[in-house]
Amino acid sequence: MKKILSAVLVLVFLFGFTACDSQPAAPTGGTTGATTETFTLNMHTQQNEAHPIVQGFYRVADVVYERTNGQLVIQVFPSAQLGSDDEVIEQIRLGVPNTILTDGSAMGSFVPEFALLLAPYIADSYDDMLEVLASDTFGVWADRLADEFGMRVLSFNWYDGQRHFMTNVPIHEPADLNGIRIRTPGSAMFQESIRAMGATPVAMPFGETYPAIQQGAVDGLEVQLSSAYTASIYEVTRYMARTGHFHLLNGIVASETWFRSLPTEFQEILVEEMARHGEEVAREVISMADEFERLMVENHGLTVTEPNVEAFREASSAVFGILNLEEARDQLFAELGW
């Protein structure tokens, strides 16, 4: 009975949030702004339609549409329909009304300290990461991103869980990664962390990873459970090493120029709903992580190993020096009392 109930819950979780229609329903009420102008915002992500975060985007779109009486329309574009992340970031900096689901490592290309949000073993839980986001230090980073690079953080609490290695050979120690080609995003924190753990990082878009493993271009990847399950990575890998090396905290970033063009009331609504739904989806992802793993193990034959996490933690700690982030890390920890 438990197994049947779990399967039903996953189906409801993946497909039951909303009808997947990027055009919201007609408004039933909400704010009455001074302007009658209509604004449109395009939400870009590499994640596919079934991913919990994408389903959260549709919910944000519906609520924002209703609260602004249809004057702020959010259109959702999953599966990299708007192009690569680098292309969309460049468009955002030029004032195009796009947002991107991004992470601290990508934003660290602009404000280096942002990369700490994705540093290996930087924190123990999502709640720890929320403390970082509430800090004055994070506020300084966000202000720099807006003032110097034209990108406004709408929220940065869209958590997608811990990341683990998925390969076709069992991984127990960092030495087991020697000679193993692991797909990662292209930003420095991902690349250098995986290299410090012993693997050879290979940068490529997430959507290309499945065929790349099939064709032998890479030997595996490091990934969170929600993406591994919804992208069927279990079909091309046999093992998952539960290293939990990254907490994948995602942010929604938009054009600062476009954001300032909105009425103040719409700005407040957008930021409020992005943050509210970000944490809501994060709690759902956390609650479903074990179920995603169970389904991959029981239904698809994935073998889970329990590696020496302390060895991975020690190996990956070199990345703070490699990326010159030791001082920034210590400053953040001092503020938080960690």
C-alpha cells in the first residue's frame, strides 16, 4: 500500500500543479495600478516541463497575472527554448525582459562572491542557505550585481536539492573518480570543485548530457535527484554515489533596467511571489527527494553507494583557495556565527 501511495504522490507532484499552459487564465481581481500598460516577462530555464521548479514557475505566472489584473504577464519557456544560459544572460544585461533560473556559480562570473552559494559543503541544509540569503553580506553581492552588471535578483531561494555523482562505475572515494569524465555546467565553481574531487570536468548543457553518456562522450554527471529523475538519467547510468557535495540553490535574475520600468507595486508583487513560490517549491523538492531515489532504485535498477563523504569534503576544500574565495567565505561565516 505504501508503494502504491508513493507512486500516486509522485504523479500528482509532477503533473498536478497546473495545466502546463504559458498563457494564464483571465484575472478574477487584484491590484488596481495607476498605469494601464501591460508588461511581459519571459522565464527561461534548461529544466524540462515535468521538473518541479518549472511547475512552480507556472504557479507564479498565474498568481502575478491575477494580482496585477493581467498587466504583468509571465511566459514560461522550459527546455532552453530561449537559447543557452549565456545567451539569455547577455540579453538580460541588455534590458530584454527575460529572467533566467541560475545559480551562484554562474553569477560568480560577475560578482565572484556569489560562487560561495554553490561551494562544496558550504552548508548542511536548505535552512542554512536561507540564513546566507538573509545576511547583509548577500545583500551587498546582490546590489553589486544590479548596479555594476544590470541584473536584478528577484529571489534566490529556489532550491533543487543536493547533487550526487551518477556514473556507470561505483564511486566510494575521490580516487575512484580518477580518469572519469563528469559533465558539469561551465562555470568555475562547478569545474574546479569536480576537478579537486578527482574527476575530469566536461562542460556541456544539461539537455545534452543523456546522449553524451550514451555515446561515451562523458562517463557520468553530478546532479540533483529531481533532475536525474525527470530527465531519466537512470536509463544511461547504473550507480549513484550519495556525496551531497553541492546544495543547488537557484536564483531568478532579471534585467535591472526592465525591473525599474515596472510600477513600484508590480515590482513588489513580483519579488514577493518569486520568493514565496521559491521556498514553497524548495520544501516540496526536499520532501520528494527520497521518493525520486526510491523510484530510480526499485523501478529502474539504480544502485546507490554510500561514499566516504569526509574524503570528498576534504578534497573539495581546495577550491576556496583556487578561486580566491577564502577571505569572502570567512567574512560570511563570521557574520553568520558559523
